[in-house]
Amino acid sequence: MKISIITASLNRKEFIGTAIESVLAQNYPNFEHWIIDGRSSDGTLEFLKKYPHLRVLSEPDRGVYDAWNKGIERVSGDAVGFLNTDDQYAPGTFRVLNETLNRSSALVFSGGSEIYQRISPGVDVVMHRYVDPLRYRLCVGNVTLGLPNINARFFRPSVFAIIGGFNTVYKLSADREFLLRAAMVGIPDCARKQLVYRYRWHAQSLTMNGGSESLLTALMEAVLVAEIYADLPTTSPADQLTLLSWHRELLATAFIARAMRRPTQALGLAVHEFNNDPRWLIDVVRCGTLAVGRRMRTTFRKLLARHKGETIGKPLC
């Protein structure tokens, strides 16, 4: 099985080497890695020359999803994955992918993922890990209220022939809309417990920073997606209920994110949504509690990692 990897890049010289190395570290004999670059000006293109195996296209584009669409048009593999410049594939990912799809009629492979933060050279702290297949198998509930994790999925090329590529109208949520389309038409997947993808959290992360403008943009785009698909005549009653629940959760998360930077706007949103559906307040409490719990857990893990590092670094008496 030939595996094709697509990486969209624009001025990411600082990160892209680790992503490329994670592909090479798979030690898999039959793959191609396309870098779809948006005409970088920070030395990325010069850096990429260190890797002669790469296939590089550099020209202006309309963002990540436009770059992914260009990659889809060019790849020749039997399975296609999307690797961000600041992320990595976990060891053994390609082997498990090959073994799974070779004995399955599924069109999508779905694996586990984790979010980590590098607190010092060689020291990574896992913030969240998701390796329960029930939470990310391809279905409407999981790509909305669950774990969409498109980067931890690999697609047979026929998926793009069936449902098309990424809708570039959505600048930050086209991956979620793509997965929703796939789930609603019943694209079959095979979900494994294997950890396959590692997201790196850092200050430049687009949608992993609470209260950031990019996060708010992604949330409001997803709100629009939820409204559009909930109103489709082909949407089943069960999926409609799921989409409406997702809609409330998105707006609850948007309220929390706005409260961190724009409290006046957050108050206006709260009044509007509570009057529209009082159940929204329950989502705010639940999402807020989960967010605080995650933040406390991450803080504890970072302190523990730093303490271990300091202890190891101390000279023996």
C-alpha cells in the first residue's frame, strides 16, 4: 500500500522539520510526502531542499484547505493523510494503517491522538490523550460532539470522489464540515485504539489558544455548519438533534472564549442564547467545568515534568 501525506505550509521553517522527520521515522518503504507551500518567505523552501524525497509545490493559495485540495489532486497513494507542519505521526502509524486497510473494506482509517506541549528541549507534556475508538469512529455524533481529529485519519482516494474536497468558504472549519459530510453519507471507517497523531500546542497554534480570534472564528464557522446541516431535508431526526446539541455547545464555548477577551460581547451572547434556549446555560456550566479541569490537569503535569527535570539535573552528593 502506498501512503500519501499532504502538508500545507506557509512560513513554518521553525516547525516543519519535526513533521518531516516523523514521516521518515516510520521506516515505511512506499510513501510520498507533498509539501504544498503558500510561497513562504522565511527560508522554508531553502530548508526543504535538505529532504530530496519531498515533492514540493510552492505558489499562492487561499489557506490550508485550498492547499490540501491541491495536494489531493496530485497524490497517487492508496491512503491519504494530512500532517500539519507543527505536528508529528506517532511511531508505527504507517504499519498499523497498512495492516488495517489491507484487511478491511473501510474507506477511512481512524486512530488515536494526543495534544502535547514542549516545555523545554526534549521534555514534552501530554495535555490530552484520546485513544478510545468509540469517541472518534466516523459518525455524526463524534465529528460534532466528539473527536473529529481529521489529522488522525487516513482516507482512500475514493472518499474524495464520493463527497468532494474541502470547502474553502470555511477558513478554519472546513475539516469539520468535510467529516460531517462523510459521516452523513455513511462513509465506512475502521477505528483503532492505536495512537497515530501528536498535536503540538504552542503560542502560534491557530485554534488551541483559549479566547484567540482564530478560535472564535472557527467556532462561529462551525455554528453556521451546524445550522445548515440541521436544516437539510435529508438530515435524519436523530442527526438533527445531535446537530442542535452541537450548536448549543459551540455557542457555549464561544461565550467562554469571548468572556476572556470581550466580556461585553459575551454578555450580549449570553442574554440572546438564554432567551432562545435556556438549556444553553447547562452547556456553559458543563463546558466551563471541563475547561477548568483540563487547565488544572495540564498545569499539574507541567509542574511535575519540570520538577522531574530539575531533580534529574541536580548533581549527586
